[in-house]
Amino acid sequence: MGRNKELNQKTKDERRGQILSKALMLFATKGLAATKITDIASAAGMSQGLLYHYYRSKEDIFVELIRSAFERMNTASLELEKLPLPPQEKIRLAIETLLQGLNDNEDTGRYYLLIAVATASEAIPEAAKTIIQKENLVPYEVITRIISEGQKDGSIKDYEAKDLALVFWTSMKGLAIHKAVHGNKFKMPDADILMSMFI
């Protein structure tokens, strides 16, 4: 009995992941307004009725994608800050990990594109706006603190820490969006190019 329950849960989780991945691709390329629930169901290879067992609407799926993106990004940022590494190494690790993520997973760039479009848009669900307002600055604040620490020990360039954090994130997001738009044609730059902006 327990095994059946585990298998059922695994199937549900896989289906939910499939719905989110296909919806992410559609929202990132077509936008929320132009994406229909039938488009998502079709892309996920399931009936509209089955999709409704998982999500009540395309807006619910959109909010879940935004929540999940910030949860992962902010958790990773805060975990990075806690690591017992010198600040310069934390910046290197962040750059290398982000570039690797873009290289390994098609959805990574799409998440950044979705967040960028959602942040600039008024036509998104209120719940998504609330998540963005609450969570958007966490990665910037973490990188600002890491840079400030590195400036104290002289390992990171002595510009305004907030400005360097802005350069860090806009560079990473720009690369992610470029990857989302250009797909396999996009070749990831060497991490040392990005590191040279900070050390």
C-alpha cells in the first residue's frame, strides 16, 4: 500500500514538473495573455481536464513558476553567503554555478526571462506581483554584502558595493535571457571575463 502511494506521488510530481516546464516555455515566448490553458495541456501531452487536477488556471501556474524561481534563487544566494569561503571565492563560485546552470538546463534561462518580463509587466496576477516585490532584492542584497566583505580584505575592486552587485546580476540575467532567446546557438563566456569585473 505504501509503495503505491509513493508511486502515485512520484507520478503526480513528474506531471506537475512537466506542466511547469511546458508552461514556462510558453509564458517566456508568448507571454501570459497569449498563452491559453489548452496550449499548456497540449504541450504537456495531457488533456485539459487532467491539467485541472493540478492547477485551477494558467494564472495559478504562472504564480507557481514565479514563486519557485525566487525560492530557488534566494535559497541559493543565502546558502552561498553562509559558505566558509573568502568573498572572492564566493563570487567565483556564484558565477561558475550560474553559468553551469544555464549550460545544463534549458529552463534556467527561461526562468530569468519570465522574471524579467513579469517584473516589467502590470498585466500579471496580484499574487505574482506580491512575490516579486517581496523577494526581488534578496540576491542583490546578498551579493552586495559579499562584495563589501571582499572590499574589506582588498580582494574585490573598490567601487560602490551596490553598483558592483547590480553589474553582477544584470550581467548574469543578461546572459540568461540571451540563452533563453538564442538557445543552442549561444556559447557561454569564460567565467574569468566576468570575474575580471570584480577582482
